[in-house]
Amino acid sequence: MFLLDVLDQTIKKLKSQTANVITLMNLSLGGFAIIFGIHGNLRLSLLLIFIAALADRFDGMIARKFNIESELGKQLDSMSDIISFGVAPALLLYQGILYEFGGPGLFFTVFYIGCGAFRLARFNITESNGYFTGLPITAAGCLATLSYLAIPYIPSHTFLFIIIILSFLMVSTFKIRKV
């Protein structure tokens, strides 16, 4: 009887942390994307950001499915998102093309990260009402990352506009229905 209680408690604890483990996987993938980006392996960085997006999608689904949503999980998710969809895509674009613009390229790279952090903070202090306010950082990060693939095909100054537009979309007040 005692052994079954211990086993049952262990399973409950593991189940309660499943979403957080996946969230930490998202954060780890974003961290590795940054490291590989710094070392010039931009294609691997791009791949890791997209895998982080999958992990980000699944952590919320699992938290809702197992009814294990928590304030800790919400905060951890935001911390992971700023790494995987704020810093990593910004660095990818900076290393890939924005460095060519010197100060403005550096400024708008950091501006994007700041707008992403603002958007996440605003999300964390608002009640869930079935809508996102502004472009979610995951979407912005995936669009920024996807734009990296267009570097050989479109003029370089276009990427300044892309990162500026994504930055403002994140902090804007338009509403998007949650899916």
C-alpha cells in the first residue's frame, strides 16, 4: 500500500511538471540557437528556433490538457519566449544582415528585443480573454526567422523595415483571436 502511494505521488509530480519541462526545452533550444548564431552557424540557429516554436506550442497544450496551468508556468513560458523568439531571431537577423547597417542595425536589433519583452510583460499582467493584444512574440520570432531565408533574394534595407514592423506589431493594441 505504501509503495503504491509513493508511486502515485511520483506520477502526479511528474505529470504536474511536464509542461514546465517542455517550456525549459524551448528555452534550451533558444539558448543553443543564440550560441550557434554567435559562432556563425546561422542555419542551425534557424532550425533550433523553429523547433523551439514547436515546443512552445506543445507546452501550453499539455498544460491545458492535464489541467496543470500555473502562474510559475506562465512566467517561465515568457522567460523562455524572450530567449527563443526575442533574442535568438534578433541575433540571427543581426548576424545574417543587420550588422551591415552599423548603429541603426544594432539599435533596431535591441529595439526588437525590448518590444518583445514589453509585449510579454503586458501579456503576463492582463487577464486571458480569448484574444492576444498585439502580435505574439512567437509569431514575430518565427516571421523574423523565416525572413532570414530571403536574405539572398531581397534588398538588405528591407530587413531593417521587417524588424521595425515586427517590433511595432508586438507592442500595438490590435486584437488577435487565440487559436
